[in-house]
Amino acid sequence: MAWEPPWWLLVFGPLMWLLLSALAYDRRGWTIAAVVAVLLAPLGAPVSALLRWAHQHPQLGAIYCGPVAFALPIVATPLPIWVCAAVGFGGALIALMLGAMRGFAHS
């Protein structure tokens, strides 16, 4: 039997995706809201195949921290967009590093 995502992710994932996109539209305009919506689409539209892949590859599964780390400062702070992008990129790198360390620890 294949792994299936939990019910709460299927229910609340799309709602949080729409909420963050709407808040980005309210704070930064439609272009940044579109970027946030596209970056958070894998989290907001939890496709079972994509989530199964992330579950099977735990070293790369945490890469979604990057888009979330980009979207939260966009919505919550008046920081410049390049700073928010740097925070998102740094979040993705830290998530990849921690995932690799986890993979080495289990092997």
C-alpha cells in the first residue's frame, strides 16, 4: 500500500496557500502574489505523487522550507524583495543540509 498524505494536509494545505497568496497580494501587489502562489503550489495543492516522492526521499523532502521562508517575510515584513529571496534561498540550503545530515546519520 502506498503512503498517503494525512487528512489535515489535504484540508489545510490549500487554505494556507490561498491565504498566503492573498496576503502577498494585499501587501506587495499581484506580481509578487503570483510568485508566492507558484512557489507554494506544491504545498498548497498536495498532489499525492509529489508528497509520496518527498516521503520516499527524506533528504530532499525539506526543500519546501525555502518557499515558505520566502513567503513569510514577504507577507509579514516590509523588507526588500531581494532580502526575502535571500532568506528563502538560505532556508532551502539549510533544509538541504539538515536533510543530508539526516541521511548520513541513518546510513
